[in-house]
Amino acid sequence: MDLGFQELFSSVKRSEPMDIEGVPLHRPTAENWGLLRAFAARPGDLLISTYPKAGTTWIQEIVDMIQQGGDPQKCARAPTHKRIPFIDLFPPKPMTSGLEDAEVMPSPRTLKTHLPVQLLPLSFWEHNCKIIYMARNVKDNAVSYFHFHRMNQGLPEPGNWDQFLEHFLAGKVSWGSWFDHVRGWWEAKDRHPILYLFYEDIKEDPAREIRKVAQFLGIELTEPVLTQIVQHTTFDSMKANPMANYSSIPSALMDQAVSPFMRKGAVGNWKEHFTVAQSERLDEICAEKLEDSGLTFRTQL
Ligand code: A3P
């Protein structure tokens, strides 16, 4: 990355989220809310929806590999955010917004959002677009979001782990409450074509879950192609893949020396951060917030 390009990003400022309809959103997203709300989804669009740090990049790579017939060369055509535009993203210039990238993309498009279900642009519902939702257990999700706040220079300073956890549990982080997000999308799946996946399930048996995704997309996979997709989307392989590891983003925006984007990629890493008291308290909150939803998570395999 040459220095001139880096300097263009020196204006990046850590900013506090801003409420939209009671949900704190990343400030640039909130500032462009009118544009995002009016986004024109097209028939045939596929949407990948997640709470931040649930494994979005992982499912994006899996979906792209399925769509490209398991050809890693085709998936190396551009970095993740260019292959699958993130419609909530309004980065500093000279980067283009996710909306701009989506608008110039031919159909059929695959797009990404972190929006809670009630804020999704209505055009996705109007066109009955297929949606893949990926959820991750709250403990690992919170730890991953903490480290992402440390390295992402556009998010607020997280403070120490204890401080961040309080903030996270109060739902005051960008894109709002994890509980509302996973539960809202879970309930929506009974009314719309939504495939609801779990990070822990993919970790446990990637081939089984990749087959599920292919079936949802109506794409047949041969065994060799399935094997190729499994190998290409392991944590180690994606960590080494410049088209999937966000190394193309300037360090003024994402400082991977502070914490790599591909950090641990594990189920249960939360145990290195949580005290026993924090863990027990979160179990109680989780039971209360997800009560009667039928939604359950595994925090270890
Ligand atoms: P950790 O911080 O726990 O390592 P997102 O893409 O939604 O921002 O999520 C990033 C998280 O998903 C990070 O979690 C990252 O390491 C993990 N991840 C990315 N690719 C993965 C893969 N192939 N296997 C397992 N975890 C992966």
C-alpha cells in the first residue's frame, strides 16, 4: 500500500453510533440512511445477512465458491467486499460505497447487510429475495466484535473487555442488540425464504452445511467440487487468501497489526476473555431474551 493512498484515509475518525428507529447504527450508515432505506433490490438478488462478526466473510466465500462452481481462480477476481457489496457500507473516499458497487453490478447479485430485520430495505421483501442469515453464539460473537473495535479505526474505542461487554449487552454497539438481531431474523424465517445457519454448525461439519446452502440456491454440487469448497474455505486457507482476509483495506482503516481480521476462527475462544461470573450472567440473559423462541446456541463443540 503506497503512502499517498494511506494518507487519503488519514481523515478516518472513530465515531459513536447514531440511532435509526431506536437502533444504533454505524454513524456513516446512519448518515446515509435515506439512501439505504430506498435501496432498490432486484428480483433474483441473494442477500447475506449477519450480525457483525458472526462469520460473514466465511459464508460469503462459501456462497461465492458455490456460485463459481468451486473455482478458486474465479473467486480471486476481487476482494470480498467487491464481489459481494456490503450495502450498509459508506467508507471514506476514494473508496466507493456498497450501494454504488451494487448498482453497477449485473444481475444476479449477491449482497451483504448487517441490518436488523425491521430495518431491511423493503424492496428485498417486495421481490421475495432469498436470504442467508448466519448467526454465531453470543460469547464468541462479543469477543470477536471487541477485537474488531480495537483494529477498526472507524468504530468507537472499545475500552477494556469489561467495559466493552457492558456496552455490548446494553445493545449500544453499532447495528444494535445481538439478541434482537438473531431473534428478529429467526422469526422472519417463517414468513420469507430465509436459510438460517449457525457458525458452530459450519465449524462442526462444513460439508454438510455447504450442501445445505447449495440446495437452498438450487445448485448441484459434485463431490470433488464440494471437497474443493471445503478446503478453500477453511480458516487457514482464508487467512492466507488476500482476496478474503481484508489485507487490501488500508491500515488507516483496519489495522491488522492491532488484531488480524482472521483472528482465531474458533468456537470457544470466549473462554480466554470471560470471567466465570460474566459467563453465568450471559447464560441467564440469553435464556431470558431467547425464551420461547426455539432458538438455541452452542458455545463449545
Ligand atoms: P474471530 O474474531 O473470532 O477470529 P465477520 O466476517 O462477520 O466479520 O466475522 C469475522 C469472524 O469470523 C472472525 O472471528 C474470523 O476469524 C471468523 N472467520 C472468518 N473466516 C473463517 C473461517 N473460514 N473459519 C472460521 N472462522 C472464520
